[in-house]
Amino acid sequence: MVEKAKEKKDVEIKTADDLNKDATPKVTEKAENEMTDAEMKEAPRNYDPVTLKDEKGRYPPCFGGKFKILPSTDQIKELQTIIRDKTTSRSDFKFVADRLIRMVIEEGLNQLPYTKCDVTTPTGCNYSGLRYEKGNCGVAIVRSGEAMEKALQDCCRSMRIGKILVDSDSETHTAHVVFAKLPEDIADRKVLLLYPIMSSGNKVCKAIQVIKEDYDVPEEHIIFINLFCTPDAAQRILTEYPDLTILTTEVHAVTPNHFGQRYFGTDHLD
């Protein structure tokens, strides 16, 4: 099936390559040309074990263009801080989490295909704009992923959302699917996969495997939307699924693994 031509809005999302360019001091054309490929490869790159950035703030080369990180604004940093703070009340936690989720969902929608369209305004003028192409759906990885459903439905009221429950063995840490309830025609749709916390990538990789192999969804049709991701999980998912698009707000060695309990109120801290 030939995919329709698509148009996407220009969005100011920082890819790893963009972040590396921003962090690298500008050099003259002559000086840059004097550096051979071998010299550049041999240049020392000591990466921080927490942020996975080198001394110049660059991410590793393995973080390609399909791994997208929201620009780290003061507002986003504050939301991330409140979510990580153990003294945050549940009501504040949920309010802030919903705000951060909405931001990443909005950017995730910008990864979906658009088509050009013409409309007539109330004053009778013609306007050339864009419209989403039909054939998109969401899939939430239960349970934490369900926290992201409302933001997606608020933005796209008619979008169908499936669910997949992945559990891990307590001893071997082997992931297995407990159940999956997905749209029957999901193979013909673009899929927004929702899961806020990715520590090891175990559950996410298993969910992607099932969506690809059992439901015949092309890897390039899957867009994984995430809030917090560890460097190890990022490297794993990029290695196993290089054609997958990933959107997150932060790459950090320590993720707020209490997210699901705090969001759904099952931790009994308040």
C-alpha cells in the first residue's frame, strides 16, 4: 500500500543531533576542514553516567534524529522537579503531571501526517491550511500509560485508544504480555504508544514487539510518547527498533518510578 503524501508542521523539537550542534562551539570552516574523520572519531568523549552527556553537553551518536527531546525550558524543568519531589501532594502531583503530559502529547501529534486543505472563513475568504490524515490511534501500556489517555482524547476526541498489559517476571525480569486489546485495523494506522516512565525499556520493547509481530504494524508507523527515560533504556530501544520515533521530555539515569502510584493514588502517602 502506497502511503499518502503527507505534510507536517514545523515544530521546534530538539533532536539529539540538534542538541549536539547547540552545545558545540562554532569553529571556522578552515579549522573544521583540517580535522580528519579519524581524528574526530578518536576524540575523547567522556559521558556523564547520569545525563549521558559529554563535557560539552552533547549526547552520544546513537541518539539519532528519530529520538526527540522537548526543549528544556524553565517551565518544563519546574514540572519535572515537582514530579520528582517526595513532598509533593498527590493533588499537585496529578495537576503537574497532566500539564507535562499535555505538552508531550501535543508535540507527539506533530509527528502525525497532515494533508493540505482549503476552507472558507465566515467572512467568505479562502484559507489554505492543514488537516490530520485519518488513520491514527493510541495504545496505552497499562497501567501508567493510562495516565496519558485523557490528554490524547482532549486533543483528538475521536481517536481510538487500545490497551496492552505487559508484566515482568520478578526473578528473571522477562517481560510477557498479559492481554492486548487493540483496534482490529491497527496495521493500517499510525500508532501513538503511551508510557510515561522507561527505566529499563523491558515492557516498552515487549509491547512494540507484539504490536509489530502480532498486529503487523510497521515499525516506522509507531510513535512512542514518554516523559522520563534512562540512558540505558534509550540505547536499548534505539538499538532494537531503529525506525521507531521516540519523544520524551528528559533523559536521566534516575526516573520517578513512583509515577503510577502517585498519579492513581495507590501509594497512601497523603
